[in-house]
Amino acid sequence: MADLITVDDPTDPRLRDYTGLTDVELRRKREPAEGLFIAEGEKVIRRAKEAGYEMRSMLLSAKWVDVMRDVIDELPAPVYAVSPELAEQVTGYHVHRGALASMQRKPLPTATELLQTARRVVVMESVNDHTNIGAIFRSAAALGMDAVLLSPDCADPLYRRSVKVSMGAVFSVPYARLDTWPKGLESVREAGFTLLALTPDEKAKTLDEAAPHRMDRVALMLGAEGDGLSTQALVAADEWVRIPMAHGVDSLNVGAAAAVAFYAVATGRPRL
């Protein structure tokens, strides 16, 4: 059973995992370096725990102690009970959901390991917006994508905002980073995948024309909001695909486009 520890000093070193959560540049460097990430809210904390992530500690406001009692009773890690005001002083924002947990990261699998068993893969290039990362992971989980591959400069899927937006779906879809870009795409092709680059370019086939759900193994490539896929990535693809637009709309937000494309890739896929 975890120790329930009341803390009333925002500078208490035991709360270090939770300090400065709004400092994006600091946290995006510090968290991977220290092997931790922050789960926010009851559902996300429970999903992280169910996914096998080890808990380092929890930070709870008083009213959440009873809600999380079953989790607390199973934990060897400390649980810090604080006032909402102190939580805001420590984290830098009002913790609306009243519950935070510091979780230990797991070693990432390699792209080669993921590609051995996957059939439907998402490949992201330079997606640095944490909200978009979270939305894409949530859609990938919901629509049956098997794995996610990230270019070296993509944002961290385990950053607090990404985890929150995905509602914990980042724990459900395995992911890996490609060591090099776009050269790393060769290993995807060598594993038997057809590389489909999602682009609004009119020269691209519509998803209906390409019929990716009939392909044996598909890697759907997505670029960053605004810029889209780089020229190098487009050149490396086997085929360009697009979502047909109406009413003069030229493109969708990358999160929305991903959901539409995932559905097209998975529709008709055998359910084993």
C-alpha cells in the first residue's frame, strides 16, 4: 500500500517530477532524459497503469483521494496529497482533473520489431504539435492501425498534452522512431509495405482509387500541419493519395485527415 503524504510546501523536492509542467521546452527535454512522463486525470492514469507503466508517484488534491483509493491501495509508490492552490504553484497551471501521476517510461521497440507483425502502419514526419500527435494516436487506436513510426524530429507522444488529447490511446498503439529520415523509409518498404503519402496535391490518386484496404501491407505517411510532407518524403513514397475535397476547401487539419485516411486504409480489412 502506498504512503499518503500531505505536502504543504511547493518547493518540497519530492514534488520535483511535477514542477513547471507548462514549460514545454524544459519538459520535452527533461522527461525523456529522466525516463518519466506525466499522466493527467483518472482515466488516463488508470489506462497507463493497465498498460503496464510503473508509477513513480501520484499528486492528488484531497477530493481525488477517495476516487483513486483502489489504485492507491495497490501502489508501492508515494502519493502526495496537496491543496489545489499548491498543485497550481508546483505545476504552473490549474489542475482541473485534480489527479496527476508520474510514470516510468518503457524502452521503445525498434521499427524493425514493430514491422514484423504489423499490416497497417502510420508514419509521421515532423509532426511537432502535441495536440495533433494525441489526436492521430487516438484515431489510430480507434480505427485499427497497428503501429506508429515517427521521424526523428516528431514530438514526444508521451508529453502530457499528447497523452491527454489521446485519452491514453498512446498506450494502446505501439510506436518507434526511425533513426534516419527519409532513408529510414527503406526499411519500411523492405518489410513489404507500400508507402502511401497523404497529400492534397491534385496529381495524387483519391483514396477510393488507390484502394489501400486491398493492399497487403500499407504505411500511410502524414506530414506536419501546414507544411505537409517534405519533397524528400514525397519522392520516397510509392504512391501519392488524397482525400477528395468539396466546397472549395483545400485541405483538412492533419488530425482530421488522419482519421479519414485510417478508415479508408482499414475498411474491408479482415478481422482475425
